[in-house]
Amino acid sequence: MKRQSGKTGRKKGFTGYVWFMLMVMVFMLWCLETLGYPDENTTSQSVITGSKVCGTLGDIWISIDYIPELGDTTGYITGMVNGVERKKCRVVVYNQVDDCCWWGPKPLWNKPYTKISNKCQYKTDTTTGGEDAYATAYRAYLVLKDAPVPKMQGESKIPDFAYLAMTEADRKEECDEPSIEFTYVPLYGDAAGVIKGVVKCADPDKYCLLIFIKVEDVLWTKPYYNQPLTYLNDDGTFSCDITTGGNDAYATEICAILVPCNITPIICGPCYELPEIPEAIASTCFDRSPTARTISFANYTWEVKRRDFPAGPGPNYFSDSEKDVWVDGNGLHLTIKNKDGVWYCTEVINQSALGYGAYRFQTNSRVDILDPNIVLGLFTWETVAYSEAYHELDAEFARWGNKANDTNAQFVVQPCSVCPGCGDNCTRFLVSLNDTDKYVTVYIVWQPGQAEFRAYYGNHLWDPPASDLIHKWIKTDGIPEPGNANARCNLWLFGGIAPTDGNAAEIVISDFAWQKDIPNWKEDCQEMAITIDGVSPYGDTNGYVWGHIACADYKKYAVAVYILVRGGWWTKPYWSTPLTNINSNGTWKCDITTGGVDEEARKVCAYLVPITYTPPSMSGEPNLPDELKQFQNACIDR
């Protein structure tokens, strides 16, 4: 029993010794944590990097050494701390927005603390929401780890709380000159469109913004005519609702002009150019246009018009889809189509301003039988030239909603709202085509003080025959200079009203060209005429006579031919077909050897008669009837 007792006593003694040594070690560690780790290579006043203590205990401070630039959306602030054990302390950061409202802690409310690095530095993300990028002031607090800190959500003052040290920094930007920056612009088509931005280097108490949006190539004041000025916040930030009416959501450009607040503002309702304001000290514009589609046609680049809202002319929606406007071997195709209950029209705009010269448009479609509500326009236009009727010269094929209109085409020098009805600014005429001959060539010759318009049947270059002339018109007063007008082609609905037949439409523009010189016009027509250009020799059993006409519509006239054989006159080519058709270029040809001894004919006569006329039938009579004398004629002996 003693031995057992002795062993137990020695065990208790050893255990006590272990506990004593553990207590000594804990005490030493506590001392090192509290007093710092000595370093014989540093002085007591130095920052002891790589240790747990920053500098000298007791000399407690915090600094902000860097703040981000105004508008930096990835902004951090950095700084140093001193006089504390870095593992026992944290940094808490707040920022002030609009010179009034405190937010934080940063980076997040649920992550309020920033750790201190082993170099006694801190780095805090201060742009984690709202308008943080435009904060004007910062505060950094040095606190004990896990100390309670206030949550700020825009309050004007940070309440008192326990901290070891605090510092603050204001962002006072150095200004070279006033400027405007958009920080947020809603997307094209956004109906809830509020823009945001910031003005730099201008007194927000003295300067305001005039904001304009461009819709369908013209500018409008925003937000309202009776509220044309947008005021700045104390920090220079601003916002403006640009979707307060009409088709504002489809504005393609937003402009802001910085002006004195006491100015009498210019109201755009609309303006065709951005106003020039002498008192303005800065301006900027932001283009948010959808990417424009362009096509290549007739050696020119053309922009395809897109309008996602009812716009002129019409008003109509305009599509730039490849399925609605395209170019192939036949030419440029323009269409009108219904898509989900909405009618879309089409237009192309030549990207070159060609100026004075001859513009030639060629069509290869039945432009004579367009639906009464459909208009084909071949014209020039310059948007900013509103005071000069947009420099618009028109060739148009339309009945303007009136199916009974006995004309279907017109030439116009704008201004002209209704033709006829605008005096001598327009002329109307009739075009008659068929499914075989669908070509029409239109010329607009623009010279100083004169505009000449011509339309011809057929597909012509610069020397159309007089016989194909449909209509010509020359105007010598009220002719604008061309400026930067572009040639355009469009197919659209009059008044935006659907086609009367409810059907889609397609037109082919087969060619376009421009030259500086006037075309080589053929002899102008004074009166209708017929000419025999040749006849087969006497005795030819396969004989023909041929010729041409002038100044007559080949669709409305024909040729009646007679031959004199052995003293008597005979109808050619047959009694059943006494009329010879005229080609679109004005030429004609008739078989004169269709029976008997026709090859012995000594004389051939041709008469230009209306296609509705029934010529007298001749079967050997010695004289031609007097009724034929009323018609233009030509004869040839052989």
C-alpha cells in the first residue's frame, strides 16, 4: 500500500510541474501579443511591417492615401493605420453622395469591415451600388474587431459610435474646362428613358442643361417645353426624362448643352439642327442609333431606312429587313408588306450628295397600275433644308387614294401639298404599260435656276428617242440649290392607309445613274409623224416595208399600210389584220407580200392612225379613200 501511495504522490508532483510551465508559456505569449515582437533592426517609432503591430503602440491614427477619380465605377480607396495591433482592429469606410447623403459601411452592409494587411495598409471597394462612383467625400474609421458600427442608407450625418481613430477626404476635382458626361443612357426603344450624367468644372448653382433628343432627323426639347432646363445637383450630377411624349423612345441621338440658368432657353419643337447658343460653355451628344443597314446598287452605297414608329412619308413604319429590301440581277426591290397586322414600307437613301446634274431612274414594274393607296417616289431630299422645302424634286407614280383618277404620275418642285392644286409647282400625266413592256426611264435634270423632268417608255441611257417620250416639264422659278440633297427611292402608303386590295406590293428599280452633263435629248416633238425608212426591191416575193414614228404613244397608235399593184390598192398585211403594231422604240415593220402578185407593187403608203381606228379595207380600188387624208402618212415608190 505504501508503494502505491508513493507512486501516486510522484505523479501528482509531475502534473503540477506541467501545469506550471504551461501557465508560464501562456503568460509569455500574452506579453508578446501586448507589447509587440522586438526587432533589433528597427527603432521603437518605426512601422513594424510583417508583424502584428503597426508602428508604436499608442500613437494611433488612420490615413486615406488614395481616392478614385469621379465616375470610376471600379473605385477603391487605400490608406495606412498606426499604433494598433492589426489583427485586433479593422477599418470601416463610408462615402458621401450628392454632398448630403452617407452610405456604408463599404463595401457592403453585410461585409462592413476591411482587414489591415501585414504592411499596415487597407484597401476598400467603395463603388458597390447606386451613385457610389460620384461620391464627393469619404470617411475611414479605425475600430476594434467586431465593434458595432452604424448602417448608413443616405442619412445626412453619421451618428457617434466608438472608434479608435477617424479621417476623411473630399474629392475636389481639378478643372481645366467645363464638361458634360452621360453616365447612363437608356437603350434605343426604351419607353422608360431617364438619362443620367455629371457636369464637371461648373458651378451647379449657376449653370443648367438644355437637353434635346433627335427623333426622325429633327430635335425636340426635353423634358417639356414649359420645363426646358435641367438643373444640376450639388455634386454636378443630373437626370432627365427624355420619354415624355410621341415617339421619344425611338430617339437616335441625345444632346446636352450647358448654359447659364438665367438664360432664355431655346425651345425645339422641332429644330432641324442643334441650336447655337453663344452663352453655352459645354455641350455633348450621344448617338444610340440602331446600326444602319446599307446596300450597294448601281455603283452607289444606299442606306436602308428604318422607322419603328409611324414616320413620314405617310406616316408609315419602314423596314430595313433583307426580306423587304434587296438587290439582285434585276435591280433594287422595294416592297410593302403586312407583318402581324402592321404595314411596313421601304425606302433607300443614296449616301452621296451629287449636286447639279442629271439623275436617271429606271423602273421595270407596272407602275401604271399601283394600288390607289400606294406611292412610288423617285426624288431628292435634304432633311436640314426645311426652309427651302428640303431641296425636294419629285417624280411620283400615284393616284393618291382616288381609283378614278385619270392620271397616275406627276412631276413636282416642292412645296406642293396637293397636285393639282399647288399652282405651277407640279404637272400630272398618264403612264400606260403592259406586262411585256414595263420599263420607264425618268430623268430629273437639275441646273441653276431650272429643273427639267422627263419620262420615257423603255430602258434608256442618256439619249432617249423622242418617240418614247411620255411627258416632259421644265420649271424655271423657285428652283432650290441642291446643297447636300440625296437621291432617294421609296414605296409607301398614302396617309398610312392599307392597300385597297389588302395585298403586298413590290417594285423593281432596275437602274440609277447620275452625270453632270445634260442628256442628249433627241429632236423635240412638234407634231406626230411617220417615216418609211426602207422597202424591199420590186419583185421580191418576201418583201417588207419598215419605218418609225415620232411624237406618238406607241401604245395608242398603229400603222395602216396599203400597196398599189397593177393600178389597184390593197390592204396589208391582211384584210383581217389591217393594223401594224409599233414597237416601244417607235419602229414598225409590215409584210407586203402576202398574196397574189404583191411583189409587183409600184407604190407603198403608210398611215399613222389611232389603234382604235378601223382602216378602210382595200381590194384593188383605184384610189385610197379621202378619210385617210386626216392622218399623218408617208409613201414610197419603187
